Amino acid sequence: MSIFQKAIPAKKPRTTNSQKIAYAYAAVLVILILSQLFTFDDFIRLIESFWLPGGMSGAHLLGSSIIACELLALPFLLRIDLSRLMRIICMVLSWLVPLIWFGLSLWVNLTVNAISNIGFLGSLVQLAPGWWAVLVCVALGILSAWASWGLWPGKRK
């Protein structure tokens, strides 16, 4: 089955704006990845401090999953040659990044934990939690949707 084996070039973007949006979203993800990986041990402890269901092991799984999703979304956004299946997986992971951060931001805002950092930039930069973080996640979701629309890997009409 060629869906698993053959890397094919990405289709031409629908508009030049959608390609620029994809590059902008990729740049944001690179900044998030780098800042989270520079302080990975502290990032995991920060996720633990959110008191999420699942405890310490859940925090480790979630922290590493966030970074993996951010990293694996980049090949789709940068239009690297991939198999069709991998392109779709990378596109879906680009949707999961804002969804995970949206859920974490809502959790932090709706619980009564005394948390001093939301964790977007790991523990490298202290960003106080608040409703602005939820709006940032919505903005990331809009960027993700726009990039996915412009770089859609399926058949177009």
C-alpha cells in the first residue's frame, strides 16, 4: 500500500496567505518547543503542579505528549515530503496542540490552584495564568484551522 510507504510532495497551497499562516503557526510551535525543551524537567514539574487527574504519571505523559504533538505538527505545516497517512497524522496533531493547551488553560482558570505560570513557554518565561491564555489557545486554534484549510492533503473540488 503506497499510503504507508511513498513520500509525496505536498499539494500547492490554496492561497499564499494560507502558506504564510502555516509558517507563522510553525514559528510559534518552534518557539514553544524550544522553550519547553530547554527547561523540560521544570516543565514536567509545572504540569504536575496543575493537579490534573492522573497524578505524576499523567503529568509526565501529558507534558511529553504536548511536546511530541508540537514537534510532529511541523512537517505538515512546513510542507515537507511525507506519505499521505503521515501528512494527515501531522495535520491532526497540529489541531491537538491548541486543544490540549485550551483544556489546560481552562483547567487552570477554573480550579482554585495557586499557580504562577501557565507553561506556554515552559518555565523559561513566567506567564501568569488567566483568561488571556484561553484566548491565546483560541487564536492558535484559528491558525491551525486556517493552515489546515490552506494545506488540506485530501482531494479538492
